[in-house]
Amino acid sequence: MPWLIKPYMTTTFRLMLLYATTLIVVGGLLFGGMDWLVDSQMTRDLDKSVLERIDQLRLTDAQEGIKGVALIITRRTSEAVPMRYFYYLLQAPDGHRIAGNLPEMTPWTGWRELPLPEQGNWPEDEQSRHGLLAMGTRLDDGIFLVIAKDIFDLNVMKDRLHLSIAAGALFTLAAAVAGGILISAVFRRRLDAIANISREICHEGNLSRRIPLRGNNDEFDHLSGHINSMLERIESLMAGVRQVSDDIAHDLRTPLTRLRRRLENARSHAESVRDYEIAVERAIDESDTLLTTIGALLRIAQIESHLQRGNFGPVDLSAVVLTIVETFAPVAEDQGRTLRGIVAPTVVLPGGEGGDSDLLIQMLANLVENGLRHTPPGSTILLSLEPATGTRGPQIVVADDGPGIPAAERQKVFQRFYRLDASRTTSGNGLGLSLVAAVAKLHRIDIRMEDNHPGLRVVLCFGGARAPRLTGSPDGQIIP
Amino acid sequence: MKILVIEDDGETADDIAHTLQKRGHWVIVAPDGNSGLALGMTMAFDLLIVDRRLPGLDGLSLVRTIRDKGSLMPVLFLSALSGIDDRVAGLNGGGDDYLSKPFAVAELIARVEALGRRASLGTVPSILAVADLVMDLVARTVSRAGRPIELLPREWQLLEFLLRHSGQVVTKSMLLEHVWGTRFDPGTSVVETHVSRMRKKVDEGFGLDLINTVRGVGYCLRAGD
């Protein structure tokens, strides 16, 4: 499996390292704190034991005098105790030792560290750990008393603690690094799988492939799902573009051919200036039709690529629909049909984005013109605007009582240049509904074409939003 | 009118100049933005026709410059860019009208002369009249030969526009723009339908037809031929 990124450069690894460092620092503080606590506790204990003995000997001195103290000390220091912990010194003012197992020394008061007098008694490997913490004090008559304790225990405990800390830190570091590498590897495998397939798709240009999903609905599957959705969208856009190019090529070639033929005819058969004039007139008309068609195509393309959202503002839907009714009612009448409107007042376009009134007018105009064009004289077209209800946004319905559209064709009519077989010969370039679809999509309007029993009923629902879908590969599971 | 045409395409410029000169206007052509700006700033013109795409200084910047200098000369933009955003940009940038290529010559003439008329008007009149047709903008009444005429709101707007441009040819797209506020061209005969209803009320039974159809171009409101 090719490593597209070096292991130590992955974010997972870096995070792991960061985490480990934090752990070590925190752990270090913890252990260090513990160390200090234990240390101070033991020192306190040690201090206490020494001070107690000093107090005791002072009492003895008060009651029995120096002789009494010397007796106790001599007894204590002469006991054959292999592990001796307490050391004494009772020293006269002139400097000679009265009792005890410490050597004579210059008097002092307070705490001091002293070396062990019997160093050789302890095993060699332990000798460095032994040492004395001594308290010096003056008794009456200038007698100098020292009581000291071996801090061997303390040192042993300290050493053990330090060992534990070191071991702990080392273990944490090792675990962190190992864990980092391991988790990193797991992530890498999943990511690489996705990355490899993406690369292959790009390389081959095969947009119908999808990234397979593991099926455990984890973050990688979600990522794969989203990428698959993207691929699907790109695939359909590409197909759309191909379709459009085909449509355009085909449907523009026909009028252009016609134009050419007319001009050719003129060249071969025209005999008078009048003949040429007529031919030129017709050629201009044909060119105008072509230009209109191309203009409409460009418009649709612009709308579809969402370039128009810059003109968005608040839209009074009631005003828009009323404009259409008022504008087209006479037109319908002149053509022997009836256009009626039922418009709820003060209905505005929902949502914060607003919309483009001009585009919406054009969209409705196209729908109405479509109705006029594809119904026989005597038909009625009803244009209604209903306000929002609790469950849905405002709704516009364009319904006629003409022949309608067969259910099978209702989706296809939105394709560019699509003409129902029944209407191939009527005027219009077949782009009207494509424009309707483009404007609807831009404004997130849901379009439904239904049977009006009889006739066609086009329902435009405002305020629709489409949630993203996750799709899996054809052979994998689909995650909803 | 004295008209300055700033257009780099020689053929188009010649066509425009020729057409307008035949109508009796005085035309100068500048082939690029810089010379156009120089001419526009130094000589007094009644109208500027500016192509948006020019070598050197582009049309939009040119117009913005002269507007910044306080000039109120009417400007008609010409452009191969025909998107709505382009039109809005042109009108927001100081243009008074916008025509996309390819354009019909009659359309150009109609709009040029409408712009010229608009500029020469001083105060807005409150009464528009041609022959025995009188429209009172304040009282919102229309009458002909003393007889009041009932018009629907849309018909009123159509008549008002034709009256304001009486004697001039008004194209369908101009009517769509100013009366319906939109540029798109409905496939069916929206303008014709409404105009014919309106002219029926205004002309029928009054002897003289004031509203005349100019074939292939538009309409013209005038008394006599």
C-alpha cells in the first residue's frame, strides 16, 4: 500500500505526540508533587522523633542531672542493635565526650547533616544512602547534646519513587508513540483507500465509479458518502452539459440550414429586386429567431449557474402574480381563451435570501404562455396564489383544462428544446419550460406537474430546501 | 443632435454614424476609450453612444469618469454583453440606456431620439396633449374632444409613455421596459394586445387615428402623417 504521506507528517501522529507530551508533563507534575509530599511527610516524622528524644532527655537532665542523661545515652548506644538509627553525642563544655556514639565536634544549634561514623558497617551498595540528620542543642551548664537519625529509609523511598517516575514517563512515551503509530496507520489505511480511488477516478475520468463504504457508519463512511454525492452531482452535470450541447447543436442547425437554403434559393432563383427584398426580409426574420433562441439559451445557462443571485431582494408574490394576470388576461381573451386569477393578498417570498421579481415574472409568463399555446380555444387557465400554511410555504398553481401532458413526459418537458410530439409544429422554441426549471431551481421552488382532470396542473411550492443525500457504491450499502 | 459614438469596431461605427446622419444628426466617431474621453470632455454633445468593450479605457470607466466630473450628458451603452447583470452594471455606472448587440437599427434610432427628447425637457409638464387628446397627470384624467376616456392602469401607462414621446417612434422593447419594468420578451403579443385595447378607446370614433403602427418597429403617437 503506497504511503502517500510520510507517517510522521500525519496529523494523527502529531496529535498523539502532543497528547503524549502533555501526559508526560502532567504526569511529571503529579509524580513530582507526590514525591515532595512523601518527602516532606517523612522528614517531618523524622524531625518529630528526634525532637521527642531531645525533650525526653531534657526532662531527664532536669530530674536526674547530666549523670542521668549520660546513663541513658550509654545504655542506648551500647545495645547491640545491628541496624542502628539513632546517634547521640553528649559533650562537656571543654569539648570531651561524656557519652554517645558520635565523634566530638564543635557545638552548634539547629538542624545539620552529618556523615555516618560507622560507614563500614553497612553493605557497600547501601553506603551512599546512609546519612545523618542531626539536631544540636545546649543543655544547662553548657552541655552540648546532639541527637541524629539515619535517613536511610527516606533515601530508599526517594529512590524508589524516582525510579517509578522514570519508568512511568518512559512507559507513557513509549505507549504514546506506539499508539500514535498504530492509530495513525489505521487512519492512513482508510484515508489512503479513499484517496487512491479518488485519484483513479480523476485519472481515468470515469465519473460513474463510487468509493465503497464499510457500512459501519463512521466518519470515514460519511466522508466517502459525501464524496460519492459530489461525484454523482458532477456526473449528472456533465451529462447535462453533454445533453445541452447535443440539443443546441441539433436544434440550432435546423433553422440555420433553413436560413441558408432561403439565401441559396434567392441566389439561384431570384429575378427581381423585389424577390431579393423578400428573401432578405425572410432571412432577417430567421436570423432574429435564431438570435432569440441563443439569447434564451444563454439566459437559462446564466440562471442555472446561479449568477443571478446578486439581484435578489424582497419579493411581493401577490404583486407578481397579479401583474401576470393583468398582463395576460387580454392576451388570452384575444386568443379565444380565458385567464383567471385567484390571488391571496400580501403573500411574500419566504426565506431570508429574497428573490428576483423579474425572473419570477418571466417564469410565470412562460407557464401561462405554455398554457395558452397548448390548449384549444375555449379553454380556461386558472392562476392562483395560496398563502403559506402550517406545513408548507406559499404555493402558486397554473392549471388549465386542455389536453394536458402524459404522465411519462412530465419530467422530460423541462429539458431544453424538448417538444411533445403533439406540439412539434406549434410556435415556440421549446425553451420556455427549461427557463421555468432554471428559475425555480434558483429560488428553491418545488415544481410538480399533475393531472388536472382534465388538463395540466403545475404546482409551484415556495420555501423548499433539499437535504443532502448520502449514496454508496452500487455494490456497497447505502447509508440514509 | 450632436452625437459622439465611441466604438472600436469600424463597421458598426460606420453603420451607426450613417444611420443617424440620415436622420439629420451630427455624428463624430471615436475609435477608442481615451480619444473618446478627450472628445467628450472638450466638446459639448447631446448624446454619447458608448461601446462597453473598448481598447484603452473601457466604456464603463469612461462614463464613470465623465459623471464624476459632473457631466449630465445622456449616455447609451452598446454591448455584446447581454446579461442582466451587465445591463444593471451599465445603468448603475451612469448610463441612461443600454442596447445589446446585435440591435435593430430602428431600435437604436428610437432610443437615441427618446434620450435626446428626455434630456431637452425642462420641468415635467403636468398636462400632455396632442391634437384633441388631453392627459392631465395631476388629476389623472384623459379626455379626447372633451369626452372623458376610462383607461385601465396599464393602458394609462402606455398612453402616457406614447404621449411623452409623441412624434417619435417607440419600440415594443421600450414599452416593455418602461411600462412593465422588464426586459424579457414574452413570446406572445403582450404589448400588441394591450396597445390595441388602449388605442381602441383612444382612437375609435374620433376620426383621426393618433396612435400609428410603424411596421416592424413599434408605435408612434402623432397627429397626421
